[in-house]
Amino acid sequence: MTFAQSQSALDHAGVGSESIAELFWVMLIGGTLIWLIVVGLAVYAIVVPGEHDQKKTRMLVIGGGAVFPTIVLTALLTYGLAMLPELQRPAPEGSQVIEVSGVRWWWRVNYRMPDGKNIETANEIHLPVNEPVEFKLKSEDVIHAFWIPSLGGKVDMMPGRENRLKLHPTRVGVFRGVCAEYCGEAHTQMAFDVIVQSREEFDEWLRQQASPAVSGSDVAEAGREVFEAAGCGACHAIRGTSADGVVGPDLTHFGSRRSIGASVLPNNADNLTRWIKETHRVKPGVEMPAFETLADDELRSLVRYLGELK
């Protein structure tokens, strides 16, 4: 497994990001023209010796230093504002709605289903390609900011307020999302993967996520007992078991996720072992306690159990 490679607003893979990238290039050209004119006038004044013609100088200063920048900046402002209505327009009725909550320092993700049920996951978002999606964004503690550079713009997530964002991915792939508002000690380790896939693959993923947790091996069963005995269910939920905590991420299908700790480590047995035993060394500031007292066989069975939750 590899982490998402793209975290660039210029590597656009969505309708919104394409408009933003286009606006960037237009503004870059406009700004460059203004810079060339203003700097050119300054160079002319320095390089050309002797007394300058007053009338000609006045025309150059007023025309190049005031009139031309005003015209260009007005055109850029008009061009940028014309994009806002489409970027701000909600997704059409019937589009997939996803609720995302920022939590220090991870992401709670809920998929609203047509039957009124919610499918909860964490730290990973799946989207259907070539379809608009409506995001409902909020925070459970401090101000965060939700941003998937390759797909669209950035929106703040504030306690007590729900903001919204429409994204319309146009290319299959894995893209990186981040918290773009400083939110505390582990801010730089608060990221997530966005998997854009075909409608068929997305529907299959939703079906799998809606099912209860399943683990079949004897080692995994022993791991479930360790999970319960260690009190993990007080913070984490695993549907189909007695674990119903809401403080931490839902772990029902943890084994199918690409990463651990909000994209801190790739999801494999060695990294999960390290995460459980050395939590605060891996991600300083995280509120999950480290379980350093677990015996080696208990730790192996717990890791096996969590890895089989797919």
C-alpha cells in the first residue's frame, strides 16, 4: 500500500479544483503583467539618465502605475466572482450526502443513506466518480478546515455550526485530504485518503461498510476478548459486538482501511503493533492511551483481530 500521491490544487481531479486551478493561472498572468509594467517603470527611471520629460513621465506613472493595474485587477476580480455561484451551489437533490466531523486529531465520517440510516467510518472517504457529492462539515472541539486540494476548495469546520461543500470528482484515483487550519499539537498528522472509484465499486464498498464486523479465526476471537478486557469498547464502536464507544473512531471495518491514525502509518500488522504500544511516540498529543502492558501473545491476537475487521 502507498499513500495518496496527489495533494496539489493544480493536479485537478474535480470540477471545483479545475475552476480554482484555472483561476490561479489567470491571476498569475494578470499579476505578472502588473509586475512587469511597474518594475519596468522603476527600471526605466533608474537606468535612463538625465532629466525626464514631465508630460511623458506623468503619462507613464499614471497609466502604468495606476490605470493599467486598476483595469487588470478589476478584470481579475470580476472573473473570480463569476465562478462563485457554481462553486457555492448545493449538489442536486438525491446526491450522496456525507457528514464529516473534525476531531482532535482525526475525522469522523458518516454516509447518509436514502433509507435514513447512517454508515459510520473514520479517516478515509470513498466517492463515486463523475457524480456530485454534498458534504456537511462540522467540528466536535476546535476549528479545523476540510480540504482535498485535488478535488475542490477549502472550508472551515467550526464548533456549533454546520458548513457545506459540494465536490464533483472527475477522475478515479487516491487523493490526499488534510486539515488546513492549525488545531493543536497533532495538526500536521491529521490527514485522510480520498478514494474516487466507479459507481459499482462505490456501491459495493457501501454495502460492505453497512454490514456488521466479521472475524473468523481462533486467534482473532482471542483478540476480541483482549479488546473487551482492555476496555477499548469504551471509546471505540464495532458494530455486531458489545463495543459501542463514541469517543474514538468506529473500528467496524478497520482492517479494510489504508492507514492508521489518520494517515500517520500504512495499515499493516507491524505498524498497528507499534501504534498500540507506542501511541504517543507515533502521534504526539493523541488522546488514545498506549497499551504497553499487554503481553506479546495478547498484542498479536489483538492486532490479528483488528486486521480481520474487513
